[in-house]
Amino acid sequence: MKSTKSDIIEIMRDKSIGMLTTVGNDGGLYSHPMDTQEVTDDGDVYFVVGKNSEQGQWLQDTPKVNLAYADNGSWLSVAGTVRFPEGEERAAKIGQLWDD
């Protein structure tokens, strides 16, 4: 069954933990459970990751990722590109996510 964009957004909003797969410096794939902080109406998904952490460095070096959610025999897997907000956008987003 093919899902619509709104179906995908609803699934991501309904699940709190997603598995984020990144590409490590060695070219290997690494999956990390991540707490979904926000899913926008456009389908942007926000997580909090330290830019200077190992995972943060990998994401900056290779921003292509996969995000997967699963529950009771159903699953969702989406590919995307990571972007770290900068400057005022970064400060505002961190303030918003930390206040929630």
C-alpha cells in the first residue's frame, strides 16, 4: 500500500523513537535510536544531536540518512538529508525544543 505524505507525517508524529541510520567515517552504516522532537507539516523531522559528537561529525561529513519507525508489524522507512540550523534559527529551534 502506497502512503501519502500526510500518512507518513502522521506515522512519524505518532512514534516517539525512530532509528536514525548514518554513514560513519569508515563508510559503515550505524543506527541510533533517536527521540523525535518535532515533525513539521512539511515532513521535516527534528532531533537534538551534538554537532561535536561522533554522530554529529558523521552527519556533517555525510548528511544522507535513513529514518525508520516500527510498531506491531507495521513499519516506515524514509531517506533524507540532514541540515543543522545555524545562527538565530539554531538558537530559536533549540529554545523551542527545550521548552516543550
